[in-house]
Amino acid sequence: MMSMFEEQLHSMVPQMSEEGPSKEGASTNDYMIEVDNIKKTFGNGPQILKGMSVNVQRGETLVVLGGSGMGKSVLMKHIIGLLKPDEGSIKVDGEEITTMGPTELKRVRAKFGMVFQNAALFDSMSNYDNVAFPLREHRKDMSEADIDKKVRSLFDMFTLDADIHGRQFPSELSGGQRKRVGLARAVALDPQIVLYDEPTTGLDPITTDQVDQMILDAQKALKVTSIVISHDIASAFNIADNIIFVYYGEIIARGTKEDMLKCEHPFVQEYFKTWIDKNK
Ligand SMILES: Nc1ncnc2c1ncn2[C@@H]1O[C@H](COP(=O)(O)OP(=O)(O)O)[C@@H](O)[C@H]1O
Ligand SMILES: [Mg+2]
């Protein structure tokens, strides 16, 4: 039996149609993601996104930095089509997603892999079955032998042993190993875009470095476009091509590590101050 939480997760694992990902609507434009002036308010609450715009190039790793409760996850949920903005436009691979219905969204969502905070694996399944899960669900064209080959190559890619770690359950792995299983599952369907929501939160510095390395390796091996939400400055500097800094629903700084460090916005300076002091 799956728990409610597992069912929720299940529905968020990229959904793929029987035919596999569609090429229709794919664009030759340089941007994989184009977010233009999106605004979002929930009910009678405050405005959470106050007009955010950001473009992500194909193959780029964008890091979204900022404190807690600033709107980073809400931005991410808009990009994957789980939330609709009150205003503004979001294009994924050249297609406007804000006006799409559930069937079309499902097709676009197949382009994404998601890595959640705490890895969020199915605790009742072996690690092998966790990684095989999206393939068994969405690749009815693949035989168990094909799936086994793919699962083993994913375990290899993330330096895990399919016969040892695969037989174990998520609770038997270290934090870093669980992250690697989570990433293997997220990329099992060969997504074009991988979204990471705070992949290193709660990890010790060594495991954080390992997860960073894994993100960089996945980037190189799969040539995916990545968006990584983080509040770890060292980790952001390690993996980012570009960074945006989110403060109460607005992007108040953007650019490279160097651009961040010379940004004169007082909140941005304050945020990077401890890192600068430590790395003097
Ligand atoms: N579904 C929702 N309904 C109402 N408020 C929400 C919802 N999702 C997020 N929020 C609020 O939006 C703000 C930003 O949240 P979030 O994007 O999760 O922050 P973070 O930057 O830590 O990821 C928070 O104040 C949060 O309470
Ligand atoms: Mg968040």
C-alpha cells in the first residue's frame, strides 16, 4: 500500500505518454525556459511572486538563491505547471504552458525530472524498484530485461552498486546515497530539464560536496538544463552558470558568482557577507 505522501509523489514523477515524449512544438530557440513577469497571490494573502522574469538557456545550470519563504519553490512549481500565474507567461521548450490543459501539461511535464528535498524516495520499495518505477510506469514498450539494463546503467552513473545498494531499502542508505538514488530516479526517463529543490539542505559539508559533484556529473553526462533551488552559497558557486537571488517574490540580483559578490543591493551584500568573511 502506498501512503498518501507516496501517492502525491507518484503523481509528481514525470508522466510520460505511451508514445514517449512528443517532439511537436519543440523549438529551436536558445532558451529551454522563459519566464516573463509572472505574478501570483494565493487567496487573500500577500502577493508571493511580484513579477519575476528569468530565461534559462539550453544546457545551463541556473541556481535560485534566497532565504526561506521568499518564493523559490512557488517559482519552481510554476515552471513545472503545478501552479498557474495570475499574470505573465511561461514557455518551456518554446511552448506557452500557462494556457495549457491537463493533457498538454502532462506531455510537457515528461520533459522534467524532479529531485526533492530529503530525496523523497518510496520507503516501501527497494532502491532498485525506486529507480525502475518511472520506467515500469511510463515505458510500457520496455521489457523487464531492458529496464534492468537501464536501471543498472543509472546505478553505475551515480556510483552505486545495483546488486548491493539496489537490494537495500532507502532507510538503509546514507543521506548522500539516498540523494543519488533520487537523482537516478529523476533522470530515468531521460528528461531535458532537471529541477532540484534544495538538494543539499540538511546534509553535512562532505555530503553536500558529493551531491554538487553528482549534479555536475549529471549535467555533463546528460547535457540537461538544470534549475537548482538552494540556500547554500558555497554549493551555488560550485555548480551555477548563472544565479538569481530571490527576495520576497522579486529577483533582486542576477548573473555569475562575481556579479553576486559585487552586487550593491544591501540584502544581497548581507546574505553573502558570512561567505566572504569565511573565504577571505
Ligand atoms: N499553496 C500555497 N498557498 C498559500 N501560500 C503559499 C502556498 N505555497 C507557498 N505559499 C507561501 O508563499 C511563500 C513562499 O513560499 P516558498 O516558495 O515555498 O518559499 P521558499 O523560498 O522557501 O521556497 C511562503 O510565505 C509560503 O507560505
Ligand atoms: Mg522552498
